Amino acid sequence: MKKIVSFLLLLGMFSSIGVYAGDEYYEKSDAPKEMEDREVIYYDFDLELELENGVVEAEWDEFEGEWFDWYKLVYSTSNSKPVYPYDKTVFVGNENQTESSFKLQRGETYHYVRICAITLNDDYSKDRYCGEVQKLEWDGEYEKEEYKKEYSEKKSYNKTEKKEYVKNKVAQKKAVVKELSSAMKLRVDEMIAMFMERMENADFSDAKIVSTIDTVLVRLKKYERQTKYKALASYMREVLMEYRDEYDNPLDELEWIFEGL
């Protein structure tokens, strides 16, 4: 879904409205200076990377620990020991996804990649199981040459050809948005059901539950406009709207007027 995010998006939203009880989370700008391997549990994922023309193909062994939540493939050009959530996440995947691909950042020489498995324990705390860091070297020359070639070809187009070129590029970008897999939908259903259960256990009134859902829906709407989040955010909104309809019942608010008549 890292670049697609994972449900860091969902969990981050729910924690910000005081419902989710998890680990302390830092925004990137507030993260401790010396992260090193803070609160990381080592796990041998046997991460294998293949680099060709700036594109990395990554594959790793399945995590066999308990309480698995998500894989996070993290990447940095400055931190030699990247770790979620303090460094860039280029892939978020469920237990059936043990491979991914992504592009390296142009203009940098050293690139550090690491796979982590995040567990959501029965007390709602989280643990990070991370493998050894893989270091890649790539100067970005091929990407620069290809960009120059593409740009030169684009400049030589006449007006009609240029319009067609842009149209095709937009179509290609839209094609990136794919239907969520059944496994991903199941994961969304489970996580939102857990979210609703926590509100019920906290004795939220129906009105407060509706208000909380509305807050999440507004935030999801922003991500729904972005290609990499569109499919995920749209499905999350769809599921939440179904729950909202169950709690947003105006008859419940007015039926008291018939009491005693």
C-alpha cells in the first residue's frame, strides 16, 4: 500500500482522537537525534535486494512471531540504521506480502534499507522487529540520462502530440491505483471493528461515536485525493460510513417525546 501506508495512517488518526492506546509516536521532525537501534528487537529476515537502474527489488523471509500487524520496509539516505516510524516507509504489507519494489532517491550515493515487522500486542502496545540494514550504492546517473532523453523527446512534440503525451502520462498514473486485495480488505475490516469496539468499551454515546467517525472521515478525504492512498482511503471511508449509519439514527433522539403519552 510506502509508498503506500500502511495503516500507520489509520492508527495515527485513531490515536490522535484519544481512542487508541499504543506506543509513543514522534513526528519525524521531533524524533530523537540518536535513534540508533532504540527499542528495536532484532529478527533475521534474510532481506535480499536487487538493484537495477535505480529500482530496488526486495524480498524477505516471513515473520513467524506472534501478534503480527504489518511489514514496514524503511529507507534512508542519511541514517545508516533506519527504523520505523522515524525514517521513510517505502512499503507497507500484510502477512502475505514478503516482497516489494521501489525507486532510490536520485542524487544520493548511499542508500540504507531495512525490513521491520510491527506487532500489535494484546495490550495494544507495539514492538518493532527489524533485520540487518542493507547498504546500497547508486549515483543516479542512469536516471538522469533517461530523464534528459525523455525531456528532449517531449520538447520536440508539436501541440497535438504533447497533449497526447500528457494524457498518456495521466492515464499511467491513474492505472497505479488498483483494487485492494481481499486480504487487505479483511485487514481493514478487522482494524475498524477493533476501533469501534474500543469506543463502545469506553461508553461513548451514539452522538460521540458519530462525531468521532466524522473526524476520521474528514481526514481520510484528504488522502483519498492522493494516488498512492486512494484505494485504501476510499475503502476505509466506505466501511466507516456503514458503521456511521448504524449510530446516526435521528429517531432515537426524538422517541422520548412519546414517553408517558
